[in-house]
Amino acid sequence: MSRLIVISNRVSAATGGAAGAQGGLSVALTSALRESGGLWFGWSGNVTDEFTGQISFHREDGVTTATLDLEEQDVEEYYNGYANRTLWPLFHYRVDLAEYERGFADGYQRTNERFAETVIPLIEADDMVWVQDYHMIPLGQELRKRGCRNRIGFFLHTPWPPRRLLLTLPEASDLVATLFAYDVIGFHTDEWLQSFVEFVVFESGGVYEDGILKLEGRQIRLIICPIGIDSDEFATLATGPEAQATFRQMRESANGRAMIVGVDRLDYSKGLEERFLGYERFLVESPEERKEVFLLQIAPPSRETVESYKRIRSSLEGLSGRINGEHADLDWVPIRYVNQGYPRAVLAGVYRAARMALVTPIRDGMNLVAKEFVAAQDPADPGVLILSRFAGAAVQLTEALLINPYSAEEMADAIRTALAMPKAERIRRWQAMFEIICREDVLWWRRRFTEALEQSVAG
């Protein structure tokens, strides 16, 4: 079996840590690497005065990581700039927030060249290289320029935008062309895959047939490969001592009320403003039921130096304050809004104590919180998942209550439906969702992708 070399933007959150520092990608890749062995390479998250390419190796919990520090200019242009102020909003259909600066694009290219130069001595002849996400789109091409003939795959964890939106990016065609250095590209859903194909076919003259996309003498295999979680591990975590202590704490603090939970990184793609407004609609339309519930929204800050993230935080603080001010009573506050992350075991206990979860992004590549909520439930008395139609997870979790997050009425209706749902229906819906997250778990995701990569023709 070939060794797996995983390359992603950040590596420092690979093991341990609170929810705010440990996203779904981190947890998923850690689980995959424990099984396959190999190496995880990327940025340490630290800044150095001068880039040296020095690598720090670390081994913990069965995973070997190799990290390097970046210069302040790299962080500002590559990470805060092109990745988070250009590609992230564009890939989540927020063209109104995307910033197109030539300096950002230059820094993105330069930093990917530095990643390639640094990692290539670590890659052995039989290794498979698996590049993760939008931060590193041109990395495969830079590895090829340096003589890498290995099988190289790329997985996109975000949506891929429709052709007309992508055309707003000045260097869109050039950026897309760099992806033809890869042998396999994976997407969460057929929608994202087809958007990519449409751009290459209609804008670049590519040809697509039987899962193979060809352009100017190069070809790549495209696959649908939705990321999963370690469902067994998370279900076990939810019955462990830390989760159970949290469960009891939350049930006691609920004081007999039904808890609605939301757990999201503080990001405009997560639909948090729309969620608060939809919940407020429920409070207004259901005066007889409103004091029977409360919303716990956990939203760890992220990318705090980016202006659009400062605005979303300010907006949510204002919304939650207004809603609580208008609707709270002496013995009840409708929204508990928390700006910090928690360990996974604590979150598992919170999920298990909740009557329902609101997972309502306005656009999301997958959303693993939805799957973690399902995995954490008590099989004898599960909660209800209310899920945005615009999350990649909606393709798999069809037994959730699927809603349009832009519609406050749909969200309010779903909350009422969840509160009134009979236990037998809750169990039936949960069982169907739990079966699929167990069948298509993180190891299934890793195997599906790496098997496609193994079958490809290297280089």
C-alpha cells in the first residue's frame, strides 16, 4: 500500500483542541491518517520574520505532521487575502464580498510555490499525494514543475461556484487550468462537479466523458466523494463521561425546556443572521410555545482580521441582543449566544441534550456538524435535525427537515414541526440518517478517493 502524503493549509489543529480550533477537515484527516499512515504537511499557523523552509516534525496519536512557518506578507496576501477575501466568498456565491486584488493573487501563487519547494524532498517515489482545498489549487502544478511524477489528487471541501460567478475572478481560466496537474479531483456533490465541468467545457474548450475531463492534452478523473465523520467514534464519545456530564448540565440548565442547538464557525456562509431571524419568527408566531424552547448558539470566532468577519460578529451581537431584549422574560432568555469553542466531547454532550439542531448555512460544501449531531443522539429518544437545502450534507441526510434558510417562515415551521414530532417518527428519521453516516464515514471517504487515485495513471 502506498504511503499517503496529505497537504493542507493548516496542520496545527490535527490533534486535540477545542471546536473553534479543530474543524471538520482536521478531525476527518486525522482519522484517515491513523488508518493509512503517511504524513500531513502544511502551515504551522505561526509567523516568522523570514521564510526559511525549515520543517518541524511532530508525531502524536498515530499521526506524523510536518509544518513550516510563513512570513507576515505570505499570511496577509495568501491566507487573509486571496484564500479568505477572494476565493472563500466567491466559492460560497458571495461575489458582493469578494475582493480582487492583484497582490493577493501574487501572494497566493508565491506561497504555493514555497509549499511545493519545501515538501517535495519529503515525497518518495511510491507515495500518493493528496492536496486539500481551495488554499492550494495551484500546488499540484508547482509540484509537477519540480519533477513530481507521483499520483496527485485534489479534494475541494467548499462548493464550486457556477460558471457565471467564477468568471468574476480575473484569473479564473488560468487558475482552473492549474487543476489539470492533478490526476483525480473530488467534490462533495454532483452539483459542484457539474459546475466545474461546465466552466472547463464552455470557457476553456474541454471535453467531458465517462467521468474524465480533458483539456489541451491533459486529463483528470472527477469523482463525487462526500466527506464523512468517524461516526462510531463520535457515537461512543457521546456516551463517555465528559459528554454525559455535559448532557446532565445542559438538561438541568434547560429547566424542562427544549433546547435548540446551533454550532458554527463565525462566518457569513453559515446563515447565522438568517437563523436568528427565522427563530425570531417562530417566537412571534408561536406565543404559546415560545417559552418552551431556547436556542443555544455556539459560534467560535474565526478570521478576526478580515473586515467581513468583524461585521458578521457585530451584526449577530446586535440581533441576539435585540431579540432577547424584546422577547425575554424574568425566568427565560430565548437565545444563549456563546463566542467560544468547546472540546468535541463537550459538544457531543450538548448535541445529545438538544431536542433539535439548526444547521442552516446559506451555502456549505458539506457541514459535518449535521453528521456529528446525528451520531451523538440517543437511539431511543433522538433529536430532530433541521438542515439547509444548500448544505452538501442535504444530499445524504434526506430524512432531516430540509429548509430554505432564506425563508424565516420555513424555519419557524420546521421548529414547530420538530417540537410536535412523535417519537416514532423521530426514531425512523434518525435511523435512516445514522445508517448513511455510518456507511459513508470518514474511512469510506478516504478509501473512495485513494482508490480512485491508485487507479489513475501517475503524472
